[in-house]
Amino acid sequence: MLVTLMCALTAGAQAAGPQLPCDASTTFIYPPPGAIPTIAIWQGSDLEKSNWQPPSCTGWPATSRSKLIVTLAGSFHFDGAMDGLLTRIGAISTLKDILYWSATEKKWGRLSYDASALIGPNANDRRQDFSASDLVKGADLYYWENDTRTGSTIYRLRVSESSPLRAVISSDNVTTIRKFVFTLFKPGDLQSILFIQQLSLGTFGAYIITRTGNGTSALASGHEESYVNRADALYRKLAGVKTDQEPPAAR
């Protein structure tokens, strides 16, 4: 698994930049169901050299700079409709049940201590998990997570596409993310986008792109394996795979 990952990282670093499934009509090649997801990493210096700019489908300013980008693409079987996958995404309270491989501690651990959907951008305004009917095009939703590494943070979910065949949902931190007294991410510096598309009856493709903004602290650098393993854990949750299934994406 690690060898496959490292090959993917090398290939990704040599490419002009992430190629996103922005357009439903454009063919995007996903690994087949059951195969290892394709993972790639781009450092900010690689992106600057290739003059890569975020496409408009990300909602990120074209002139914005990134310190790190991690992408994951995979496909899986799911017998239900898109609403069933949206329900899994909206189940914010289950984030505390997700396990991921900590490359630092060399063991499986929980992603968060607790998490809750919110009525608005206030950690005290908690509500039940989001349903598929909440994740409609144009929706701005908020959730709170007590991360096992960085503590309490409020995030915003923005739904830019939602149909029976395709959904695009972005996430960014509304509040500052700190480690002890040190600021790691200013608001909006930790962003991700999930693209889901039905490829055929009972088969869905998922693409996750995570990036750290230019204002990200140097203290949050050099942890590429953590970003990879967290993205893989969220993908496994979406795909209905045991999140601590061996082997992890990156040791």
C-alpha cells in the first residue's frame, strides 16, 4: 500500500496541478471499486512553478495561493440513491466514531472527541444531524468538531451542486484552529471539497481535495501523511468501509 501511495505522490508532483471533476459531462477516470484510491500531493512550490490556479468550480479565488494540496479519488458500490450518501455526509455526530491512522503515534485513533451539526456559526446552537433534504444546492450549513489534535473548531459546509447524479460540497474553517496557544490555521485556511458522482447503477465515484491556504502556520507543515489519512478515513466512511481497516493509506 505504501509503495502504491508513494508512486502516486511522485506522479502527482510531476503533473501541472490537480485535475478536478468540475464538469459532469467531462470524463474523469476513477479507480475501479475495490481498488486503492488514487492519492496525490502538491506542495505550494510545485503549484507556483506550474502556475496552477484553482478552477472556478472550487469557489476559491483564482489568485489565491496554496501551501499544500492533497487529492484522493476512488469509487465504490452503493445500492442506494444519492440521498443515502448525503445522509452519511450529514451525519456529523458520527465523526467521533471515525478512526484514522496517526502517522505520528503509529496507531489507529479517533478523528474527534465529539461533533455536532449547528443551527448557525455558534458552537452552542446544536441541532440534530443534517438530512439529505438539508444538503440542497445553495445551502450554507455549519457544524462543530472537537478534533483530537486541534480542539474545538466551527466549519461551514457549502453545497454548490446537489442532484440525484452528482453532489459537490465544500468545507472550510470558520473559527481559528489552534494547537495550545499557537495558531495553525486562520479562518478559511483549511478547505476541502467533496465531489460525488454516480458512474453507473450502484457505482459512485468520489473525489476529495484538501488544501491549506497561504496563511497556514509553518507549525502545520510537514504532516502530509496526516492529511492523507484523514481524507482516506472520510472516504472510507462515505464508501461504507471499516475506517480502521488495514493497511492505512500512509504509514
